[in-house]
Amino acid sequence: MNDEHVDAAFTAAVQTALTGQVEAIINEGDGWGHLEHRQLAERILALVAYGRDGRLLDHAARLATRLRELQGPSGLFAGGDNVDSPPDSAFSVNDLADALWLLRHKPPGAPRGDRAAGHGPVDLLDPGAAEHGLVDLLDDLLTAVTPALTRGGVHTPNHRWEISAALARLHRLAPDRAPAERVGQWLGEGVDIDDDGLYSERSANYAAFVSNPSLLAIAEVFDRPDLVDAVERNLDATLDLLLPDGTVETVLSRRQDQRQPLPLAPYLLPLRQIALLRGRGDLAWAAGLALSQGIVSPARAATELILDPGIGRELPEPVPPRRPRHRVFGAAGLLVDHRPATTTVVFGGSDYPRHRRVRSGLANSPTFLRLFAGAAVLGDVRLSRVFFGLGPFRAARSLVERDRGSTTATLTESVSASYYQPMADQLRDARGHYALVDDGRFSAAMDFGRRARDEVSLTTTVHVAITDAGAELTVDQEGAAVDWALELAFRPGGRMMGALALDEHSWQLDGGEPAVYRMADDSITVTMIESSMAASHAVPAYEPGEEYRFLGGTDAVSGERLYVAGRVPGRVRLRLAADHHVG
């Protein structure tokens, strides 16, 4: 690769980040003695990727010796709450296998030369490095763990691809039918990606850190361009999920990140690889944004650059995504609408209405609306109500309609609770012994399924009409006469004006003056344009529901919170108008 074709900014960033990581490893003293196996494996890969000083390899050998102490009879590594876990061990194996490959091989065309001159982030290992005792240590570790990964199972969708990537790397080190056949079994289930480019867990975190890099590794070893296609589809989706603050939308996620923003940075390497492979200027633009957020894993970035120096070539001319545009992720119940001055997100794809429980692996977030207007961000809009402890509004159905250029999302939900009648004569037990049954809200020894019931219901319909300035929000509720509160939580750091202060961080819109939330030169104004409801009996607040209350927990959000409150039945309409000048 000629110097004039090298992306100097990328290679320099990797070089600097790797140097910083190696220095931190050396300076941590004996602190590594208490690390878990994945942290040890990552350190070994960093030291090997840097690889100019035999002392670094000696230290890597000490880390590998510690890893051997963590290896159980099965060959799997101990650590964490997943006991004797093939997928958890696979994360370490991916790093260890690449470290061993680097020690044994000189990849053709890998970057060499004086780092200060910008000829690449790392040099190849010094002559004789392949004979270092570290090679035997790593070989022993990987030989011991291979049977367990070849036979082992998983418990989340992305684990299939992490294990398969580890087996692919082991197969590259020592071609063997068993690992290759096992990868074939996992791939035979089909990659869990839908027509919109979302993996089944709908998680930006696991797409970035596990599924995308794993599928690309498997594709390289086993020549599977269809897996590259799957990654490209996910990156297409990611472009539309990308928010103005440089994070990827996570409200739709079925994993831990559904309440945490994820920067674009961990997508860097797949973005570069696909941008170069497919000549994608839009992905090149995204790769530039990801790089500006920093190198998340220097060891991995440096290793990929050694194994595939082509990833360090200059990217195609960057092409920013066009505005306006919008994307409906139908299966996930998500609308993302990008306008010149605003981005609006509407979510109606919670798993809660169908599963009736909060669980890891389900999309539980009650946030149904976000609005971005430069520095002013309405991060979470939620509808809370006091109704049998069933928690906040989570849409059971969502419908997005387009009419003459306008976009409207309609979210609906009906919930109910029961009062139970006496047991029929023929079903009574004189001892008073009845089955312990889950009512959907709680459990009791009442054998609920064999009793007549009186139901109390509540139906909510939310309309979100997207406008160039923001959105118009209409909430209709009918059924039981209960208090409700619409919570609009703004990202902290700004100033609320025109609303009634409830405490230091919460206010109430009483239907008079509009409320304005200003951050720097940007603002979002909330105006009540229609209201037909009785006043609420209680001071408005967020109610997380019995599933959280029973455990002493909550899923409440922080920030500067503006409330609109009332009692069912009734309607309220709000205008959310952003003032953000794009310049």
C-alpha cells in the first residue's frame, strides 16, 4: 500500500491509541492479577500488536500464565456470573487466537517502518518473536478450550456469532473439520436480521461490539459474502438510527442499552471495511464521525490493520446523509424522522404488552417520543398513570401514515385489571386451599382462572404528527377515572421558563403560558393547544408500576422534567416547537 493512499488520520489515531493502551498496561503494576479473563486476553492482544519489545512479550506471557490458572477442567475460563460459559470464553479466544496468529505470521503488506513518520500504527514483530515462549502458552490455552467451544451452547442470539467467530479464528490457526462444521450449524439457523437491518436483539451495543465484527470475521475465514451483506444492511439501518448528538438510537433495544445512549465509535471498523469494499460514501462519512469519537478498542483496531492493511486506505469521498428523510422500522415499531433542523423519534414497539413482564431480552422502555433540536433535546416523553400498579403507557400497536408529505404515528394500548367473584359452589374447597396463580399483576392462592371477574379498563391513544418545527402530540384516554401525568424530560443543563416550578428539577404546564426549555442558543417550546380533562388529584409524578415498586426500584429518567397532568377521561394536545438554526 503506497503512502499516498494511506488514511493518515486513521492510522495515526490507531497508533496513538495503541501506544496509550500499552503504556497503561505496563504502568498498572501488579493490578492485572485480579482481572477477569477477557481483560487479560485484551491486554495480551495489545502487547502482541505493539510487539517491538521483548519485555512486552514477557509481560504478555505472565498474563497468559495467569489465564491458564483461570482455565477450568473443561478448558473454559472462570469468571463472571455466567458459569462455565462457552460464549464468555469465546470473547477471550477471539483475542488470543489473533495474538497467536500475529506471532506466527507476517501478514503480506502489513504496515511497517517508523511510527513517527506515519507509515502505520504498528510494526511487525521483531525477528524471533514467533519463537518466544508466549507462542506455546497461547497454543496450550487455545488447544484446551477448543473442544468446549466446539460443543458448547449459548443463551443469547449474538453469542452464536461470537462463538462462531472464535471457532473461525481457531480454524484459521489449525484447519480442522469439527470447528468448521460447528460454525456451519450455527449459521444454518440463519442470521437473525430482519428486513429493516436490525438484529433480533435490536441492540446497538451488541450489533457494534459482537454481531457485526463477528460476522465479518466468519465471512473472511469461510468466504461468506452473504454475511458481509448482512452487516451492510445493519450499517444502513444504523445511519437512519444515528441521532444529531452522534449516538445511535437505543429505545427499541431488547438489551441493557435500551436506557443508555451509544456513541457511533464502536462501529468504526465495520464502517471502514464496508465503505471501502462497497465504495460507500455515506458509510465513509459515518466512519469519519466514529473516528472523531475516539478509538474504542485500540488492540482490536491495530490487529485488524495488521491483518488487513487495506482497511487503512483512504476512504471514498464522504457523503453526509440527506435531510429531510424518514425511516419506519416496522417490526420494531419505530419511526425516525430527520428534518433540516430537527430529528424526531417515535417508539411504539415495546414487548411489554405481549409478555406482560419486564425482563432482560425484552424491549421495556415506556419512552415513546424524543425530539432533538441542536443543543436542546427532549430526551424522553412518557405517559404515567395511577392504575392498579400496571405502570406507564407502553404501546401495544403502532401505525405510521403518510399523507401529502405529512407523517403521523398512532400508538394505542388498552389495559385492564379485575375484581374476582366468589368461587362457584361446585369448585369450592372447604379447606380453603386454592391454586397459587399469577393474575398478571400479582400472585395469590385464589385460583383466578376459575372465577368470574369484573374488569376495569383504560384505553389510551397517542397521535404524533411530525412537523418541520417539531411535533404535535395528542393524547386521548378513556375508561376508569384515574390520575395521569405526561412527563417531558429534557436533557439537563438548560433553563426552563414559563412553567410552574414543583421542585428544583420539575415543573408543571398549567395550560396558560407556553413552557420554553432553552439550552445555549436552541430551544423547545411546549404549548397546550387543547385540553378537555379534569384536574389531577395528586401532584404529578412518574409512576413506574408494581414490577419496579415491589423490588424498591424504578425506571424513571433524570433531567429537567415538565409535567402535564389530569384525570381520565379526556384529551390533551400539545405543540412541540423547536428553535434551532442550522448554520
